[in-house]
Amino acid sequence: MANQKLHLRGICPAPLTLTVTAGGVSLPAAALAAPGNFDLVFDLPASLVGLPEFQLDLSVDHVTRPATDPRDFGLAFGIFEVK
């Protein structure tokens, strides 16, 4: 179980920066430079390796609102995985 990684996959509508906190530990920010699919991998902090669960907090530096839609969009996630 050593060296586990946190994998996040999804779709980004516009360039933005994602910040991730896993189990209260801040992970390096990820700059998504262009719209499209993303596949991010973070080293899991040693204090979280092997735990059956932990809290994951995600934040983007801004949202996008298309002219034809009243909703705000940050990121759309498809997969959250630890392996």
C-alpha cells in the first residue's frame, strides 16, 4: 500500500487552477491550462495511506458561466480513485 496515488479525472470547461486537500493535508495546486479532459495524479500523504476513507476537499479559483446557461461551472469529475 505504500506510495498510493490519488487520481482525479474529468472535464474542464476553461483554464483554471484546482486546489485539493486530502484528509486535511494540502496537495500541490494543479493548473489546468486548456479546456478539455484532464487526468491528474497526486501523491497521497503517508498519513492517509491505507485508511478506509478520508475527506477530500476540492476548490477552483473561478467558475465559468456560458452565455446560454444561468449555471456556474467549475469542473465535471468522472473518477476519484486511490490506487
